[in-house]
Amino acid sequence: MDARGSVHVEAAGGSFLCLKCRNVGHIVNECPLSTWPKEHEWLFSLTRRRMRFRDVSSSSQQELCSRCQDLDVIGLLHEEIPWKSSFDLNQAAEKGSNLFRSLGTTGSIQFKHDCPLCCCLFAMTPNPSSPAQEVLVFSDWTMNRLSGDGGTDFDTKEKLQYAKCLLIALRPCQARAAFSITAHSGDALCIMEGDDADYATTLGGRLIESSSLNTGLIEEWLSTCLRLHGRDCTPVYTEDLQGIRLIDVFEPRRVINYPYIGCEYVALSYVWGGVAQKSFRQGSTLSRLPQTIEDAMACVRSLGKRYLWVDSVCIDQLDEKEKRDQIGRMSSIYRGAYITLIALSCCSAETGLPRFASRMPLCSQLRCRIGGKRLVGLMPTLSQPSFWGSRAWTLQEALLSPRCLYLSDYQLYFECNVMQCCESLDQTKSWAHNLACDSNPSQQGSVSWMIAQHGHGYLKNEIGPSSERFVYWGNMVNVYSRRKMSKAEDALNAFSGVLQCLETKYEDGFFWGLPVADFQWGLLWRFQSRPTRREGFPTWSWAGWKAMIWADYALNITTDKFPVQLQIWKVVEEQLVKVFRTSQAAAEGSTDVGSPFRSDPTSTAETYDLQSPEFDLSQYPRAEHNGYLFVEAIVLHFIPDYSLPLPKITRYPFFEYFNFYIGVTRCRIEIKSIDREINGPVGCTEQQFLLLARGGLNNEIWHHLLLVHPRGNLVERGTAIILIVPQDRLEVLRHLKPQKRRVVLS
């Protein structure tokens, strides 16, 4: 089996299948390949795509090898599962369970080419990275294929009626993700819906119609959403839509102005992939367009709709003023779409959509028959790696759309604000998929309650109450920062739609991507990977760095008091304008008799005269253009000591803890950043830290500090740390020479 040919698993001959080179005719120990492949590339490889599996719709029984007979797959799919959540599953995997059955090690395991179950298990097994890994087989609920990385809590009897699927995992695994995420990232095997008459299960497998677009199933998904979800999934009309253009997909194909209020249009989310795009204006007649757009227009017609929005056609790409204007409408455009088509498997505008004439056939679905029951593969989950999923611009497009239809080389996926469906799982009788939002029996919002039944899915776009707005913003920055963009200057443009949507919770808006109302916490974002500078943005903004970003937040951002005096200004038309100021009541509370901060040297420093002169704007002629922050804060001065590391207490590699002595008082430093630039030996140059916030936990005071580097009359952002001091020993902070200062943060 090689990249040039197809493997038809119905072929006989007793040949073995090799996990190392993925060829037919030998076992791993006899493989001529000297190196092991990358562990998670097999499922999406051309060789796997070309495998073919015999039709299981016939009534003929298929013969299994002795190992597969002993495995008793049907019995395994009916065993009671002890874990009730992804956390429980991860714990079971760590401690071991008799439900994890070993097929042997990757160096000795034998898959037979003429055994249908061997072929399915072979196709499901990730690439091994050594001959010593165990191949584990176990079952889990099919609902976890739709509920996202967090899974679903199986806390009701209705949820325990979901069908189960067969999964394969390697132990040990090279992936850094949780076991539950890794196990569900590949393919799975499930009994077809209706074939399990002896058991009251639902959400079983379904045959994928690969020869054409299954419009009947898409209409079923849309009908369920329209009937049950009401305003939670209703497209949102705003006046911004009056200023957009659409494609009329019927002949003669033309670019038109938005025709009428409430117009049902379809949006397209795809990757340009370096394909040159023409420029169009209102009234332009469209000749041949890039293939992905041509196929999207055909898809719109097949869904009985007339209008399509595509960025490259509906925005004049040669008019910079128009492009800026339309970028400001992105939230409205995607929130207003009837449905958004997502070209999940397309790597360029010329790739074309799956199941249209321009594309190769879909990846073959696993199929076999055991014990009179038909088993089918469930294909990768929607969280699968994709070129579309790696691009920055596409995040907001899916996140903001009330309904998304993902077209991939494996299957169709549907996700609205409330539920997720896929082509390989029959949701017709699923309890959760047939819930109406107005049937919510709890005090939660309807979408929050529905998500509790379904799981969070892939990109459900619930913002939640205002008390959770900062966590939501941080999560979105985290997801977005992992994606790539062609032009560095688009770092905020490609995120603008998310920020526009968040303005419903952040009425004061954003400044260089940080929420103004929570600005002190916004400044405390951290690196999760090695950063490189992105020019054109200030150092204090996450947009100024190419790296994975993690946003810090308060222990309880709605109730914690932050008794620090912090004021921040920006320049607007040569004048200082206030961006942020900590609560005066909180600051004054730091000197209350009953406050733990009453003897705190940092509180005392707030009462002293400023240790730096008034801001002279003439020294900063490009302050507005460059996004400088003019900051008045308490500055601490000390040399961090990283010679006394503490044991890791989380699984995150970028969380590090150190004992740090101030005088004879044992304190701690916590770092949640991969970039630790301040890890020099004791005795290096004294560093300066801005005190941005404080909070209390377990009789300790947590000081959230931002390292700054002097650069002439400016300071640049360094890393962020937390200094943890015993509550009854705050007087030791005098050794850190706290001073009230004015600095300009570039």
C-alpha cells in the first residue's frame, strides 16, 4: 500500500498490514523503513484517503480472524462505562482500567489484510512513534464526538442512553493534549442506528452519502434549528448590512447592493491561498471565479437560496477605504448570514468544495459487519487539523455565524449556537438534539443550559453574562493567537469581528485589542510559545507578538478588590485621554484599619510625591500613532531569583513556581509564560515591575506584576509574574523599594 495506489480491503490473501510504513505484505518487525512517521499524520494522509472498504448494507456475514473474534467488539460496545466525564476518562487512562484492552505493542501487533475488523482497527490506529507503544481499544459515548474538547457530563439517565463507539489510543502517546482529546481526534467505529434493537440507544452510526451533497440532511439540520432554537440561532439584522454587497447566484450572475431588510443570504468562509483575486464593484457581471467560489454558488442554489457573500467579490479589493469600512462590518456580516459555508478542507480559492465535480472523492468510511450488526466509521471530529482552521481570518467567520455548514473531505458537519451534528451520526432520535431552548427548566440562560446538555462543540459563540466577559475575551485571544496570517498588519483586523461582537458586553470598547473596562488584567497576558516581535503594534499589546497567548485573570474578577492606584492615559489629538483608572474606593480601602494592606509599603508609597516628572507630550510626537500608554503606578525594584524551583502542580509546561526570599521571609514567584526572560543568575541587574493588581487567597496576597525594560525615555513590556507574599508579612515589601512613578509604555 503506497501513495500511488489504493488499498481495497476486500482483497484476500492473508497479507499483513504494517503500522510503520503502512504497506501490505509484512509485519512491523520486518519493515524496511528505518524511521518512524509522525504520530498524528496517518488519518489525514493520502494513503488512508485511498483505502476502500466493502459495502456493509448487504446481509452477508464477514469472517474475522481469531484475535478479532476474541476481542468481542459488540460486547465491548455494550459494556457499562464507569467514567461520566472527560476528566474521569483521563483519570481512568492514567490509573488503568480493565475497559482498556490491549491489542499488543506496535512492534508485534498483527493486522490481517483479509479480516474486515483488522482493516478497520488498522485504519483507526495513529502512526506509532516506537515499537514499544501499546495499542489500546476501548469504548466511549458517541455524544463526545460532537461536544468538543471538554466533552459532556453524563449526569442524567437520558444521556446514558447514547450509543457508544470504539476508539483506539496509543500508550504512551506523544501528544501533549489530554487523553480524551487525543483519543477522539481520530476515527471511531459505531453500530449503525437501528441495528441495535436489543438496546435502547440513540445517536448511532450512519452511512455517508459520498457521491453528492446530501441536501436532504442539511435541510433536516436547518429545519431542527429553525423549529427549536428560536432567537438563539436567528440571524441578526443590523443597519451595517445596508452597506454591503451580495452575489446574485442566478443568471446573469451579478454583484448587487444588499436588496432588502431581512434578506436571507449565505456567507462563505474559505482560504485564499495566494490565488490572485479580481476587483468587483456594484453591478459587476461575474464570469468565471475561483473554483471554491463557483462551487459555493452552486451550493447556495442547491439549498434554495439566491444570495451569497464572499469577501473577495463583495469588497472592492483595490479600494483601501472600502476595505477598512467593510472590515468594520464583519461582525454584522457573519451574524446576519442565514448560514455560513465553511470550506474546511480547501487550501486555496481554486481547490473547490468537496462533493462537487472539481474535487477528488471523499475519504472512504470504515465499514464492516459483525454478529449481524453493521459497523461504520465516524470520521474525524470537527476539531480535526485543517488549513482553514490554521488561518487567522477564518476564526471570527465561524465564531460569529449563528449557523455553520462545514464541508470537508470526510463528511458534513453542522454547528449552530446550540447544537452540533455530523453526517456519520444519526441525531434524529437524540434527546439533546430535539430539545427546544424554551424548555429550559433552570435559572441559566437558554443557550448556557442547552450547551450543558450538548457540550461546547467546536466554536459555539455564546459570550455569556458580563461577569464572564473577560474569560471569554481571553479564550478567544488564546484560540486566535494560535492561527497564522499572511500580513502582520492584519493582527487586529482579522480579530475585529470578535471585538465588535464583544462590545455588547464591553461598552467602553477596546484599545489595541485589550478591553478598556478590564485593562489592568488585559495587560497581564502571557506567552505560551517562544515569541517573535510583530512590528507596527505596541509591545504591551498581544497583537504585537507572534506567539500563542494566554490571558491572566483575577481570582474573582467581579468581586476581588484591587487596592492599588493605577492610572493609564493615551494620546488623542495631542491630548492625554484617560483609558483606565482603578476604583478609588478600592484604593482608599487599602488604608482602612481592618484591611490587610494597612501596613503595606506599596500602599504607603501611594501617598508619597511622584518620583518622576509630569508627562511632556512634546517628547513623544508619535505617541498616538504608536499606541503609547502613559502610566502612573507603583513600581517595585528587585532581582528575581529562580534558583529554588517548586514542583509543578499543573500539567501546563508554562506554569512555573519558585521560592523567593525577601529578607528572611519565604515568598513565591509564579510564572505562566514560556518566554521567561528574567531567569538570569542571582546578582544580575535589578529589574523594574509595574504593580497592576492585587488579590487575596489562603492568607496570601498575590501581586500581579509587569516587567518593563527602560529604552531611553520609554519602557517596553517584558513578561508578567505573580509575587505571592504572606498576608501577615506585607511589611517585607519595603525591601523592593516601592515608588509611585510615571512611565511611558511603548
